[in-house]
Amino acid sequence: MRSRLFYKIFATYLVIMILTLGITGVLLSSGIRKEEAGRTKDEILSLARIMSMMSEAEISRKVSSLAGTSRTRITLIDRSGTVIADSAANPKNMENHLNRVEIQEALIKGEGAAIHFSRTLGVDMLYVALPLRDGAEIKGYLRLARPLLAVDAVIKKLVESIYHTIFIIIVFSLLIAFIFSWRLMSPIRKIADSTRRVRRGEIPGTLLMNSRDEIGQLAQDINYMVMELQEKIRLAKEGEGKLEAAFAGMTEGVIILDREDRIETVNRSMDAILCNRYGPILNKTPLDAFRNVALHDALKRFKKERAPVLQEITMEGAPSLILDVNISTVTDMTGGKDKTIMVFHDVTRLKRLETIRTDFVANVTHEIRTPLTAIIGFAETLQQGAFDNPETARRFLRTIRENAERLNRLVDDLLTLSGLELGEAKLHLEGIRIEDALDQVLAVVEARAAEKGLTIRKEIAGELPLIRADLDRLAQILINILDNAIKFTPAGGTIAISTSPGEEDCLTVRISDTGVGIPKGELPRLGERFYRADKTRSREPGGTGLGLSIVKHLMMAHGGRVIIDSTLGHGTTVSLYFPVFRESK
Amino acid sequence: MEEKRHINIQYDNELREVKDSLIYLGALTEKAIEGGINALLNRDTEMARQVISNDNLIDRLDVEIEEKCIRLLALRQPAAKDLRFIATAIKINGHLERIGDMAVNIAEKAIILNNEPKLKPYIDLPRMAEVARGMIKESLDALVNEDVALADKVRKDDEIIDNLNEQIFRELLTFMMEDQHTIHRALIISQISKLLERVSDHAESIADMVIYMVTGKSVRHTYPADSREN
């Protein structure tokens, strides 16, 4: 870029200089020629005038000596144009000269002059002619000629010096072009440098230009432009930052799809919801990333209807997620074309609570209705005559009583549970030896275990610290767990009870059975009221379906916790963590 | 030049459409298998009916994909890898449709079982279904990502399924020998296990096709190294 401008300036200067010089040279040389010719003409004309005073015969006789002294060629021509004498050639060989320009001029004007090329001598000659008169009558003509050699020499010198000058001018033009282009370029280069840096996203300093010319003005404009640009970038960045913060901070998961329907942006909440269960999802289509038919269908519906779509989808996996997805468009401010935004709302917990609630209502009605139906049924039968048969009546009354008791237990359990949930249950906390509690409980359940052919093994590890618990409640917890273990362990199985001091001031009681086990997926729901892992299993008589729920809440009230671990088909282990008793408390 | 570019974009879109449809079909069949098994495990006859009625969606998609592939072959005359992809897509399409049919069969058998008392808690069957479902998903993942290593894994997973199938059969045999009233139910469960085994075979075939598509080498009817030696 620089060199091109340099050459442009150089060429311009060169052309202008050479043109000026050439024209001057041409004008000068023609001027010199004219001047020289005029001077020579005057000189030889006066010579001719002097000679014309001599007689014709005298001239013709002394032609060579005259020529020698006057340094001219002398030709004597008669009236008819025939050359009589010539100082440079033999007159006999010469043609008629009457038609020559100078002779004709002399005939008409009294004197004649002309420059033409002499074939005889081979140079440009200046010819001057005068008529030789005898009174008024022309007798002949005297012609003097001198070569214009001197003029040519002068002109040659002139041209030579012009050539020299041209060479010098080339050198000067180079220098001038270099200086000019450099002076012109340096501010432009500064500007270009600055704009390039802006383009690269750097922040250039203010362009300082001393000149007040157009380039200075340009620099000023660029300064303003850069300032405005920076302000715009700052505003854009600020806006982007706000958006980014909102985007990252919102609790809903957001996925933005590009125009090709590939996942372009995922916010932090979405990552948190997905928990990395799908691996990298960027740049994939949602179908490819999630393999979710419902989501794909919702997206398809959105594409077709071009109206926001709200859909509940389930993402499989452990645990499966239930998400509300809202699909709509965002207008891309830069491109103007619309992108798709999917906002996900994790409703897994909500749905689960909803299920728990509806399940609870359904279960509680069912649990209440079963004994009630039995009570009503048997009472009706009694009314209709069974009362008369004492044997049957007694049996019926016993059944009615059993069912009423079951109902009573259910209500008791529900009350306990709601009391625990509301935090109203008063615990009488004291230091208890876990061994005592276990012995007390085993005395109650051992008979039932033996009846089913189960072995109960107890392993107490040496001296254990006291635990902080309410004895009655503790017994309730242990009975519940042991009851379950006995219920779900087939004949011949073993129930093992072990205790061990745990970390951080707690004591662990582990009750393992070799029963049917619980599927992994059901474990989190075990604490729910009336929840049954195996829905097909009919309720064992006597169970209220609230046992584990009560255990969970009681343990929480004690400041401990329950962890249930199970392998399907191999058995279940319930670990109870109790806080250790401290005297100071 | 502009015209040519335009055509290429359209062609790319068509290829992508086939790929997307295949993934969609895969997701549908995966869901169908899951539905069938859940219908069995939760004794949910309603779900079984849904799986059966959803199958016509799978069938329709199957026809659609095949038409798309044939149109691509006829109009675009693809070469090299694209050609292999389309040929593969046609075959995979067929496999997926068959898997869908098997999900229907499982659902039908679940309905029969749901009308009878439960024979035993299912332990191996859900595991088998889980592995089979994973194989369908991974074989399609391998297709989309052109992942030969993943396809190899799918081929190896088939062995797990075979072992589970045998295990279930042995267990059922003991039930049947003990009590002849269980024979009917046990046979149906055995059939379901066999159906799952065939699902996994189809997934394995898809993995084979993926390896062919990516490498150009056919590995069909050969067994993955270090398995099935005995």
C-alpha cells in the first residue's frame, strides 16, 4: 500500500518534470535556431551586399578567395538561373537555380534567404541571395551560403544538458516522492493501525494528529467513532451480563436451540436438573440428546403450531424426573430470525408429594373401609338371625371386635403420626442401655418368630454407651422393624441384630433379614404412609401400613435417622442411628 | 455455485431427517419395551393396551423412513459413506420395527399374566429388560456418533442377556417341577424372557450395521473377541 502510493507520487513528479523540460527544450532549441539563423543571415547578407558592389566578372574570378575570407560558399548565377561560378562545386555539373526559394525571393523582394539541406555538402545551409543589377535590369544573382553547423552544436549541447537534468530530476523525484509519500503515509498508517486494533477488539488510545487538514479531521472522526463504539460495546456487555446473571440465576432450567434445532445454550439450573445423566448435550438435537419421545413430540407440535407449548415430560433414569417444559420462541436481535427456547420446571418433588397425598387419601379410606365393611357385614348377619346361634354369634362378635380394634389401632397410629409431624409428641428422653430395650422387645416378638420358624441372632459388641431415647417409643420402633422383618422373611430365614458404636457420638443398631427384599427404585418411598413396595401383596392382617412411617418420624424426633438398604431376593438391612446419651444434657 | 450449495444443504437436511427419524423410532421402541415390561411388573393392563395401540405409530414411522431412504437413493445417488449410511438406515429401521413388535408381544403376554395370580417376584426379568433397553439406546448412540467402541460394547452386552435368559429358564423349570399349576404362567414368562433375548439380538445387529457403516467392514455373524469362546 505504501509503495503503491510512493510510485504514484514518483511517477506523477517524473511525468510533470520531463514534460516541462521537454517542452522548454523544444521551444528553446527552435528559438536558438531562429536566433542563430537570423544572426548568420544578417552577417552574410551584409557580406553579399559588399560583394555585390563588385562586377560580375570580378566575383566570378575571385570566387574562391572571396569564399575563403568570408567563410561562405559563393555562387554566381546568371539571369536565367545558370550557375556561372561556385566556390564549392563545379558550375558545369550544377542544375538551374532559378527556381530556388532564395533566388525567387531576391527577384521579387530584392533579397532572399532560405534554409535547406545542401545535397552538395550534406548539411543544413543558410542561403542568402541578392540580385546583381545593372541599373534597373537584373543581370544575375549572387548567392552566399553558410552551414548552420554552429546552431546544431548549440542545440546538441542543450539536449545533452537536458538529458543530464532529466537524470538529476529522476533522482530528485525519487527523493521527493519518498518524502511526500512518507509524510502522507505516516498519519494514514497511524489511523489504519488504530482501526485495525479496534477491529481486533483491542482498545486503542486516542489518535493524536497535529494537522488540521482532512487527515486530521479523519483522525478526529475515528476517535469519536471508537469512543462511541466502546460505549456501545460496554452497554451491550452490561446488558449481556445482566441477561447472563438472570439466565444463570433462575431456578428453571433453560435450553436455547439454534436455527438448526441444535442445543446452543444450557443454563446452570438445567445442568443441575439433568445432573449430567445425558453426558454432553451441546450441539445435539434435543431428540438426540435426551431420546425423549414426549419432548420431541412437544417440539414438533410447537414447530407446527408456532404457538407456545406447555407439556409435562418424564425423563427416565434413576430417579426419573418429571419436568414441565414450556417451549416458545425468542427473537434473535442480531440475526432477526427466531430461536427456540425451552424452559424446564422440575416438578418431580411436587408430583411426588401429589402422589403421596392422593395415595394417602385413597389408602386411608381403604384402610378404614375394610374393617368397617367387616363390622357392618357381621352386624347385619347377626341382626338377620345369626344372633340365635350362640356359636356363630360369638365368632362373629369376635371378628367385629377384632376389626374395631384394628380400626382403633389405625386411628391411634394416625394420631401418633400427625402428633409427630406437628411436633406435639412429648418424648421422655433418658439414658437407656440398648441391650435392655432389645431384650424387652425380643420377649414380645420371639414367640411369633419361632412360630414362623425363624432364627433371631443377637450380636452386641461389648460395652456400649447409653443412648438418649424414650424407652416406650424405642420399643415401638424396634417392634415395628422386627415385625416387618418377621413378616417378609420366609420360613427358615434368619434375622440378625447387631449393634456398634458409630462415628460422631451415635450408636447404630442394624437389623438384617434374609427376606424377599425391596426393589432399589422403591427404597426412597418406603417412609410414606400406607406405601407398599409390592402393590400386589395383600395387606397382612393387623398391619396398619403406618409402621415405617411412624419409625421414620420417631427416629427424627429422637434426633436419629433410619437407613434402609436392600437387595431384591436377598434381604433387607435396617440401620437405626441413635444419638449417644450425655450426662450434662 | 449457489445452486449447487443449495442442493447440498437440502441433501444434508434430508440425510439429517433420516437420522432424526431413526433416533425417534429408537426412542419409541425403547419406550415400548419399557412400557411392556412395566405393564408386567406393575400388573398394569392399561399400560399394556397403550403399548399395543402405540405400535401402529412405530409401523407408520417404519414405512416413512424406508420411503425417505429410497427417495434419497433414487434422487441423490449418494456415494461412499452416505450410501452406506442409507443402506444401514434401511436395515436398522427394520430391526427397530421388529423390536416394536416384540414390545407388543410382551405387552400381550403381560395382559395374560395380569389376569392370573403372581407366580414369583420378578428379579432377573427387569434386569434383562434394562440391559436390552440400554442396548437399543447405545446401538443408536453408536449410530449417531459413529462410535465403533460403543457398538462393540453393545455386541458384548448380548452375552449378559443370554446368561440371564438361561438363568430365568432354569429358575422357571424348578417352579414347574414343583407345582404343575405354575406351568402355564412359567411358560409365558419364559416366552417373555425369550422375546427380550431377541430384542437384544436385534440391538446387536444394529451395532453390527453401525460398525459396517463406519469402517466399511462387515462383522455380522462373527462374535466379539474374548466372549463365547466356550
